[in-house]
Amino acid sequence: MHLQPSVNVILLIGMISAILSCITGFVLFQAGDYDEDAVNLHQWMGIGVALISVALYYFRRKTSLQKWQLPLALLLVTLIFITGHLGGSITHGSDYLTKPMEDIFSNDSTVSFKRNPVTNVQEAVVYTDVIAPIFHEKCYSCHGAAKQKGKLRLDDTVAMMKGGKDGIVIVPRKADNSELVKRILLPREEEHHMAPKEKPQLTEQEIGLIKWWIDNGAGFSDKVKQFAQPEKIKTALLSLQTVNEEKKIDMDVPKKNVEAADEAVLQKIRGKGIVIEPVSQNSNYLSANFVTANISNQDILLLLPVKNQLIWLNLNNKNITDSALSVLSQCTALTKLQLSNTNITDAGLSYLKTLGNLRSLSLVGTKITVSGIMQLKDLKDLQSIYLFRTGINKTGWDEIKKAFPKASIDSGGYRVPYFADDTTLVKPAPVKK
């Protein structure tokens, strides 16, 4: 009986939390990024939770009504379960409960996307067999049934052509005038770039196929053979016939386990302003990010005691030079290394030849050239190389692509076409004499 007063406090806190959740949920709904029908059901369930919470708290304080406490409590628990499930489905997709289990019991540490190969690409329907799978893989997470960012839905053809809150996004026969294409071509760092920079990006071939479809009318029943096919489009279409049934995006986390790093060592590293944390829950692998701009070789040396655990390292926008890379050459477990806007040169890249596990390398805004990159051609696991604003000239890209046939080479520098109607020319009024 001595715990009874605390029950009242718990019910009061729960009631207030339920009401606040209704308010914040309503505010979030106004952003218009989610399916309206799904949100409406979730909204009324949430309101039900709040009302039952108020009733339960009130009945608890009235002796004559306390007999209704148990039925109300059971009803409240049921509503909370339903409301929570609906909320999870809206924000994370209908498979949010089963997907983690698939990842846990999977034999690989990668996320798989299935795209069926096209048996006869010339007889294929352009939208259904070529374009829709691209949207499904790269766009539906933000513009699908569960969520419509910017009120744009791409999994429904009628809604797609209607556009989003900013208007029409696809202009048939005018790909360069289509907002969808303009946003795809924005630099990855731009807020409105599609897809968001933290998500899988559209490849050059996929962008080319989308533009080709729009330029040919953006229809939904036309076959491939009905459209003219430039050489690049032919190559892209042929690749669809041999596409792997499972395209895997590596998460850059080794499958092999590793022992935990010494906590005293980690505290010493953090004491120098270095953010070092596990890459995921229940993992001993670490990521490190230098917060301070001025870094010495002594700071880099702090990482050596955790070189077996360190797999992700962010040194973007830091004042490091080639000498720092000589230290990093000992961190052979690294799978992701970010060196954008640093002072490294081709000479320093030679130290990275020891990083046999490296899968992602960012060199944006550095002075490296083709000869520097070619020193790393024996790193067979490299999957992504970011080379925007480097010393690589136009003739060097083909050479790099041949040296790294399995890697995605991001040259950046995407350009949005200029149109006369993009700009309003303001002229001064003529001066009256």
C-alpha cells in the first residue's frame, strides 16, 4: 500500500506525456511528409490514448469509480500498442519490425536491394521495367507510400505527374526543365539534392535513363524499342539484362569480430577533443572524428593504440599534411577514410597503399592528381572514391575508371542547366526629361 501514492504520480506523468505527444504529432503532421490516410488512423489512436489516460487518472482519484481502473488500464495498453505500431510503420516502413531480424540473421553485413534482370530489354516497358525500379531503389524511402517528403509521391503515376508542394516535377519532353532532374543534378552537399547525401545515390547511368525517359514524353506504356537510343543509353539498357539479382551496398563494417579497445586509451583520445565512438550498438569497431581544426602528428599518433578497432576516420577540413598519412598507414583496419579539403599531396597517398581494407576514400578539394590516385590501384576493396575539385584534368577520368573498374568514381561538379526563365531581369525606369 505504501506504493499507492507513486501510482498517482506515474499516471499523471503518463497523462501529460500522452497529451504532449498528441500536440507534437499534430505539428509534425503539418509538414505533410507522410501518407495522410495512415497518419489519420494513427492520430485518432493517439487521441484515444490521451483521453483514456485522462480518464484513468481521474477514476483513480475517485473512490466510487475505481472499479473501472482495470478495464481502462487494459484498454490503454491495447491502444498504446496499436498507436505505437502505426507510428513505427509510418516513420520506418511497414517492415520496421521484421527488417532488423533479417539483418541479424543474415550471413552478410550488407543491405540488399533486389532488382530483377530484364530478359529482353527492347521489348520492355520503359517506365515499368526501367524507370520504376530506379525510383523504388533510390526514391521510395522519401517519396513512397509511407512518406511523401515535400508532398511528392513517386510510387503512384498520377501523384507523380501531379508533383509536390512546389509544383510539377516532371515536364514531358523537357528533362532539363524538370525539377526532378534539376534536384538530382545538384551538388550532393546541397540541401535539396536528391537523393539525400546520406542515402544511396543515383548512378550516372540511372540519371541518363531518367532524362531519356522524360525527353521521350515520360509515358507509362511505351516500350524501349519505340525510342531512339543514343550509345550511352544502349549501354545502360544492356546492363539491365545482366543486373545482379541482389545488388549489395556494403556498410563498411568487417564481419570479423575484434576485441574491445582499452577504455583508458579512449578517454585519453577524447581528452584531446577527438570524438571516438562505436560504429554501431554492440560493436567494438570505432569511428573517429577530429573536432579541432589544428592537428599535429602527435594527435594522429593517439590513434595507434586503437588501430585494430578503428575503421572509420574523418579528417575533413583539417590542416594535416602527408606526414600524417605516414602514421595512418599503420591503421590497416580502416574501411572509410575522409581527407577532403586537407593539405595532402600525391606523395602522401603512397602511404595509403597499406590500407588493404579501405572501401571508401574522400579526397575532395585536395591537390592530388591522376598519378597519385594510380598508386592505390591495388586496393581491390575500394568501392567509392570522391574526387571533386582535385587536380585531376578531363583526360584523367577515363584512366582512373579503368584502374578502378569496380569503384564508384564521384567527380562532382554537377551542373544545373541555365534557362532564361530562371532569372528575372530588373531594369531601372526610364528617366523622364
